[in-house]
Amino acid sequence: MVGKTVTRAQLSEAVYQEVGLSRNESADLVESVLGEISDALVRGEGVKLSSFGSFAVRQKGQRIGRNPKTGQEVPILPRKVLVFRASHVLKDAINQSLTGSGSKSAGAAS
């Protein structure tokens, strides 16, 4: 799976296959969920998805950076950044997929 990206169309198709909604309804549902997540983040609210992770917007202050080519100091303006923190469930699932059968995750739920 390295190098592949999941698209909105693939998410919609997965909803269509798993839930049984029509393809149009599935696409609308995916767009609605992504829209709600985006809107909440724009308002500065955090978004927590159980067993997946949380999204948050953080404010970064002004600082001095350096142009690596010239060495000249350049001010970096204050800005907001989006951060994602994966849940332990997601981290465990990813690590389990790397180790094969998951022999290291004896305490993890199957």
C-alpha cells in the first residue's frame, strides 16, 4: 500500500459497498462528513474520531527563520497549522500490520 492514496471516490464506493446506500447517497454522505470536519476546524474546534484520532488547529507564533541558500535571516509570520494525532488503536493497527501476525501486540484486542 505504500505510495497509494485513498480518494473521495474510493471512500464513497466503500460506503456504497458496506452500507448499501446508492452511489449518489454514499458520495453525498462522504462529502457531508468531510465538510463537517472542515467547517469545525475552520471555526477553531477540535475533531475527535474514536479509534482513529483527533484533528486540531494550533497557532504558531512569529519566529526568525534562515534562508538555507543565502543564510539571510527571514521573519516567519504567525500562522495556524493543522495537526493530527493518531489514536492508540490506529497506531497499534499500523504497527501490527508491519510485524505480520502482531506477535509484539500481545495486549492488543483482536
